[in-house]
Amino acid sequence: MTKEELALETVGRLKQVYPDAGCTLDYNQAWKLLVSVRLAAQCTDARVNVVVQGLYAKYPDVQSLAAAPVEEIEAIVRPCGLGRSKARDISGCMKMLQEEYGGKVPDDFNALLKLPGVGRKSANLIMGDVFGKPAIVTDTHCIRLVNRIGLVDNMKDPKKVEMALWKLIPPEEGSGFCHRLVYHGRDVCTARTSPHCGECCLNDLCAKNGV
């Protein structure tokens, strides 16, 4: 089986098991997803979803958050860890949205990358989930699973994994595929325990098969 064939089979099987998989960060506006994905670095999505409730209660829009003192943002987001740097990035990002984009999140990948605290993973998440455009989100689950499955070979650099997957995954499937990898990585192909290969829909395809 070629890597292209493996990729298509993997996409199809995961889609059957996780038909409704989506982003596990709560948001109802694009700018809120930008905030949440920055807070999610080295923090669980579940904790982020709780912490942002207090943040948005006090600063309900881009304008108010852009004007907020960084120290006050930090005091609220501290439970997510790395409070100082995350607060600084969130403040800078909101200011840039307010000053350069009229408070709107741009739908251009390169423009997103210029926002403070936004890297390729975050930009792809926004492009896929908010704007419905092709996206490959190489988070830790994605990188671990595509290596185990054999879609990439001993490749840990997020950008290199992303570039490799662009060649294998149909563009319209990329965003959903990456979300399904998150679900599968949390429930079955786990990191901190031995993967539950007997329960895995990819068991007969996987290059590692429990290794």
C-alpha cells in the first residue's frame, strides 16, 4: 500500500468512527478562537474553555480586550500557565486586529502569521474552522499518530509534517482529518499509556501496530 492509499484509507476509517469531530475549544467568534488557541499551548482545552469565560465576561469584544491592561489579562489567564507571555500575545494580537483589520480576523494565512502569538498551527486552525478553507493542523496528536501509522517516517518537526500531509491528504479533508486525529489520540492511540491497539480502527493498517 502506498502512502497515498494509506492516507485515503485512514481518512475514511476515522471519518466513520468520528463523523462529527470538531474543534474542542469553545468559541462563537473568530477572535475568540485566536485567544483560546494561544491559551491552549501546554494546557488542556477543557481548562481553557473554563478560563475564557471569565476573560470574556470582563472583555466581551476585540476593542475592550485590546484596551485591557496586560496585567489584568494575565491575572485571568494565569491558570492556563505561561500567563505573562500568553497575556502579552493576546493583548498584542487584539491591538493588531483593532488597528489593522477593523476588529476582524483576516482570512489570509500569511496575514494570520503576522499576528502576535500565531504560528502555523493556529493559523491553519483558523483557516479550517472559521473560514472553511483547506488546513492541516499539526498538533502533538497529529504528529504522534501520523508517525505511528506510517504516513510520515520519524518526522517530528510540525512544519515538515504539515508539508508532508499536504501531499497525502485531500485538501477538503485536512481540517476534519486533524480533528479526528485529536479524538483518536486522546481515546485510543494515547501518548501517556500504551495505545489501545485492540480497539483501533486502524490496527491492520498501522505501521507501528502497538509499538
